[in-house]
Amino acid sequence: MDLTQLAIVISALSFFIYGWCCLCTKKMVIEFERYQLSHFRRLTGILQLLAATGLLVGLIIPWLGSIAAAGLSLQMACGLGVRIKIRDTYLQCLPALFYMLLCGWVAIQLL
């Protein structure tokens, strides 16, 4: 397994978990209220589950994985912007920054 494939698997697993949590956990209901984005919680979860699936498909069909990774990178950029807007700490912003950069890198690698 090369570095790109490892990044894909780690990202896909992370986004499957986060997407499922968006749809199924009370904690995420509270978090999205804190973000003042309650009406986007389900959409966020569904998009993350779909994109995580797209990342895994990208192991076989690279252009599709690239689109999924780019979409996740964009979603994480928006998430980072929200966290900055609500004045989260640097530590709270770090996961969104990390996944934004990781997914951006994966998107480029799969081109």
C-alpha cells in the first residue's frame, strides 16, 4: 500500500465515521447548533458518506476519487471557515485544516 492509498483509506474511514455521527448522534445535533448550521447536519452527513464511498472507489477509478477528495477538501475549507467565524481555538480548528490539506493532496495525486 503506497502513501496515497493509505491517505485514501484513513480519510474514507474518518469521513464514514463523521458522516454516520452527523446522522445518528445527539452530540452532532448539539455541535451543529453551536455552528448555527442545524439545517445542514443531515446534508453534511450524507455528503460525507457519499464522498467517503467515492474515495474508496477512487482506488479503482482514480478520477472519481479525485472528485470525491476535492469535494471533501472544499467541505473542510468551509468547516474551517465556520470554526474560525465562531472563534473556536486553534486546536479545535486543526482537524478541519488537516483533512482539508490531506484531501486536497489526495485529489491532486489521483489526477
